[in-house]
Amino acid sequence: MNIDKQIDTRGLNCPLPILRAKKALTDMQSGQLLKVVATDPGSLRDFQAFARQTGNELVEQQQEGEEIIHVLRRR
């Protein structure tokens, strides 16, 4: 997977990871991939809802220890 941009939201709680992702996506072109690294367990559910509401595609979610990786494709 070719990631175009990555942001680190480790240590931040809801809604900050979503807000940072939203801001990052506005600077990206359609089809580009954004990787978000988070530690908030609620971010799994939050990013699913965010993708549904905004039309951005949630390509992947995976948990690696304490870290949760979200990959979004800009609509």
C-alpha cells in the first residue's frame, strides 16, 4: 500500500484523532491514502462512523499492541 500522508495521534483522545484526520484530508488529492496512528480504543468506532459520514473510504484498520492504524482513501 502506497501511503501518501501519515499523521500521529498517539496519546490523543476523541475527537482529536478525527479532527486531525479531517484537516489532513482537506490538503490531499482525491484517491490519496492517509495513515493515522492512534492509541484511543474508541477510534476504531469513530473512524468507521467518520468514513460513512464523509464518503471517504476506510481502507484498513488494524491494531498493533497499543497502536491502532487507520488508513483512509480521500474521496
